[in-house]
Amino acid sequence: MRLVRSAPRAAHRSIVCGLWLVAAALSLGVPAPASAQVAGGPAAAMEEAELPHAFFTHMGLPEGVGVFSLRTLGLVTRADGQTEGDFAFHFETGLTRRIGLHIRNDRFLDKPLTEAMLQFAAFVSKDGMSGFAPLIEFEIPTRSGAGSRIHTLVGFTSTLGRRLAVFNQVLHYNPREDGVDGSAAVVFKLGRRVFPVVEILGEGARGAPPVVNLLGGLKVQVREWLHLGLALQFPLTTAKELSWQGVFGPDVEWKR
């Protein structure tokens, strides 16, 4: 979630960047537990649980090596008395057992910057279903009007997994704008092919009130490699960017 900053900007930058560097060093220097060193890496146990991804919040640990996931979403957003369409995509894979790659844009037609993120697994539980990972993210201009500057963000993700539910969380900090955005999600297993999803998404920056939204939805497994999802997002705070948003689309996962 984004929180409005009240301390000096430079101090916040130093603290957040310092914590990220320490966590990154740990992720490169601490070996994964033996149970997590199976083919595919830390996410292997999560895949065994057959729980799909949330709609916007990605996994708190990297995908397995050779595992690829692509989420595409159609968006129908009502804001300022107008209804507009857009789409989102999120591709992720494991580069190594410790490093994950994410490429995404949650509002492609409205947002001219696409995110490329590297995620480093610093801690993985013995069962491989829970852990913590610092990240570094680059927002790259992909459409006209975005300028030529590449924005750099830092942050962390975490996950807590069980057989019938999984919690994932992500937090990003933008030193240039002194802003934070993040989300958290819980995916439940209800029967063999039905998965309720609850997400909370937020953002904020210095001098601006936080904006927080709640999303509720459902994902259904159609094939072993395909889930279809439908959700509705609406604001929880007085400050808001939308009245409501409908979200729908497929998740595709494949292995090399």
C-alpha cells in the first residue's frame, strides 16, 4: 500500500535502499533449503498446490525455472462519469532458482510505462511455500508521451502458502517521487477447480492522500494450464481514481 511520507525524503531513500541492498546480499549469499532446491526452485511447492495467481498481485517468490505464466486481463473502468476499456498483462518466469523476472503493465492504454522487475528470493521456508524476496523494478517508456527516462523502484514481496490458501504481497518504493504502491491478495481453494480471490491495492505519495481499492473475484480452472477469472474492483477511500472496475481474462501457464 502506498503511505504518505512525513519524514525527510533523503532519509527515506537511504533507509529503503539500504534495506533492499542488505536483503539482496542475503538472497545471493544464503543457499536455499534442500526442500526448495527441487526442479523448478522455490515456487515448485506452490505449483503442487494448484493455486492460481491473483488478478494483479504476483507471487511473493520467483516462478520455477522453466515455468512461464502469462495473465491477460480486459478492463472496464467507470471514472468521472465515463466508462472506458483497457487491458493488462503480466508475464513471469524464473531465470534461476533464486531470481524471477516479471514484465507487466496494469493499464496499457492509459499507462505509457511498462514494468520490468527482477525478484530475488532471500528466504524460503523448508516446505518451499513461504518466503521473502527483495526486488528492483525498471519502468520503461513503451508508448509516445512517456519521455525517455527509465524510472527505478525498489521493494519487496512475501508469500505465505498453505494447501487450501495462499497469501502474496508486494510493495514498491519510488525514490524519485517519494511514493509507495503495493497490493496484497489471498487466493482460496474451494473445491477442485474454483478459486475465490480477494485483493487490496493501494498507492500514495508525499502530499497526496492514499488511494485504496478492494477487489473480489473468482477464478475457474478450465484446463490444467488455463484459468479464467472474473472480478470487480471498487474504492475504499474518499480519494479515488475510479468508481468501479470490471476485470476478466485468462491465465496461461506452461513449462519448458
